[in-house]
Amino acid sequence: MLTKRIIPCLDIKDGRTVKGINFENIRDAGDPVELAMLYSLQGADELVFLDITATVEKRKTMVELVKRIAFHINIPFTVGGGISSVDDVAVLLQHGADKIAVNTAAFKDRALIRELGNAFGSQCVVLAIDTKKEADGEWYVYLNGGRTRTGTKATDWAKQAVDEGAGEILLTSMNNDGTKNGFALDITATLSGALPVPVIASGGAGTLLHFKEVFQTANADAALAAGVFHFMEIEIPRLKQYLSQQKIPVRS
Amino acid sequence: MKIAVIKYNSGNVQSVKYALQRIGVTAEVTDDAATIQMSDKVIFPGVGHAGPAMSYLKEKGLDKIIVSLKQPVLGICLGMQLMCSHSAEGDTACLGIFDSEIKLFGSSAFKVPQVGWNNIYDYRSVLFDGLHEGDFVYTVNSYYAALSAYTVAKTDYIFPRSAIWLFWRTLQQLSIWSSILEEV
């Protein structure tokens, strides 16, 4: 039986793991290679690496870090941050990434997802969406690490991206990010129900119950978290034991 | 022992190379026909799109080489799929080592691609020595290959009796390990 995935996320800034609240107030959370090795050993199902300050100059450093992490882990490894071309992806795959995540560049260049899918297969292309619920109750897409608002609804963009060939959606709620008040169950459930591809829920994990809710109530295929794992508030083996007791299929 | 990992510019070859390094094996990632032919074992890795992958193999003349190899060859994911006769991904003619078609999962009730860890069971090969019935493997696939006489393990997705099969057999002295799936 296909199991639900627990995915620790390394947000990387200047070579260090960092963690913010609502995409702001960023603080240091440790050495990315050490954390990656720990999570792999603890039974994480995948690892996501997002370079949150990706620029052309820093790309080389990032590729080296991707290589070091990939060498030390034996779980699938998704890399995102500043990816805007087929060449960017080819370099990352050559350095040990298994999948890549695109965000802003895919929104601005509507041909990018299709180009990447044609070159590497849809299964390699994860579309990351940062979304915020606004006063009108709708979820809107934000770009550039949450700094730029668009007038596009998250559901519309996700559907379009899947039509273009995105193989998976990584959905981060900016309202919930870093709050530890639980995942955004409404938009996760909406997207999971509307899309034919897997949805990874991200933002807001604080307790074991939050993971149960996002799988059982919102039907997420995977749950991604950062802070609760980095600061050892939740340990992956304990989380999986709990989910298993709650009749949620997980890899033991 | 010399191991060649076939380079076709779309596989996550580095991931395979690192896995080998962790168990103390050095492998060469190469698209050079002579190097591949002279290696003791060959790995044909995954991640990619069938169309561009086949074009690249043809451009390098590797389509002819791979089918003629006599040493053990391990096909992973797309590597395995390319060993079959045809893929629905880009309506691509493949290497034809196995008389099997690669099809797109068709289901409105299940997510496609299948992404995550799934069980494999019903082992019928020494390849699985040391594994337990029901152990987990990671799968990322939108396409599957038809069940065949070569299958040696299975897993379920979408249809209750569907199964992915891994297979290992000698075909023209070519040993191949692969994953394959079909509705039964």
C-alpha cells in the first residue's frame, strides 16, 4: 500500500539551515548536512531543500551543498530555489537531486513546467506554491519567497500547472508557516480533491495531531515540516509510531 | 569490478553513483560504448522522459550496444521501461528487449504519478535475498509496464489486483532487473 510521507524541509540561506515565522524573522537552525543525515537515519521519507536566497552568484555554492547532502542520504531528495531553466535542473540532477521544485520562475514563464516535464519527466517536477488567505477568504499565490502578491488564486494556478505537466504540488500556507497552529486544512483539502497529482502540505505543523489532521481531514499525500524537526520538538520515529496507531499508513 | 552507469543526460545518475559509493563500489557514469561494453556490470538508471532519453541513446549509438550486452544489466525505473518495446510517454519506440508495452496509469480516483514508499512482495529471485516480504521501495511513476513471464516481485497501486513486478531473468544471456506493473 502506498504510504503517507513525512518530509523534513531544509530552508537554506548562505549555506545554513534557517527557519522563519510567516516567512519572516529568520533564525539559524543548524548545519544542513548534519540535519539531512539525521533525518535520513530517523526514517524521513524524503528530504526537501529550498535555497531561499538563490541568486546566480550563489548557485555554485548551493550545488556543492546539494552534492554533499545527496552523498550522505538514502532517501529521495528534492531541490528548489531559483530554478528557471532546463540547464539549472540538469546541473542539480547531476549533483544528486532526484526531483526539483519550481516556484516563481514557473509562474512568470508559463512554458517552463512543460519544458522541464518534457526533458526530465513530470515525476521530476514539483510545483511549489506559496499561498496566503486574504480578507475575502480566498487563497492567493505569492511569489519571490512570499514578497510579491499576485491576483491569482492558488487553485487556478495549481490546476494550470498540472495541465502543463507538474507532477506534484508543494503547497505552503504563509498564514500557517512557523505558527505551530496546524496545517491549512481547507486549501490543502481543496487542492487534494481537485488535482490528479499528489499534494504535499506545508506550513504550521506543531503537534502530532496536526499531522493526523492533514492526512485524515485534508487528504494530503505528504506533510512537510521544518522547525518542529530542526528544534527536536517532534521526532520522526515517534511521529510515525503515532500515525501508525491512528491507522494512517506510513513506512516503518 | 568495473561498473558502468549509463549516462543519457536525464537520469538522476549521481544518486545511483552515491548509493554505490556508500557500499564501497566505484562506478563510472558514461555514454561511451566501449567503456560500457567492457564493464563487468551495467546500471541503466531512471528519471526522465522516454522520448528524449531514446533520442540520446540513438545519437550515441547506445541503442545497439545495450541490447547486445552479455553482462548483468540493472534497469531502474525509466531504464527498465526503455528496455521494453514501446512507451506511451511521447509515443516512443524503445529498445524492445522485452516484448512489453509501457502504459500511462489511468484512474480518476487515484493520484498519478504514484509518489512515495510502497511495499513489494512475492519475491521470486535471489536478488531479494536479505529483504523481507513487504519491504518498502520508493516509487515515482506515471507509467507502468505490463506483467510478464519475467516478473519476480510485485506491489499494488490503483486496482486491487494490480501489481508492479520486478524481474530478473536471462534473456540472450542478458540479466535484467526491473520494475513493472499491470492490472491483473
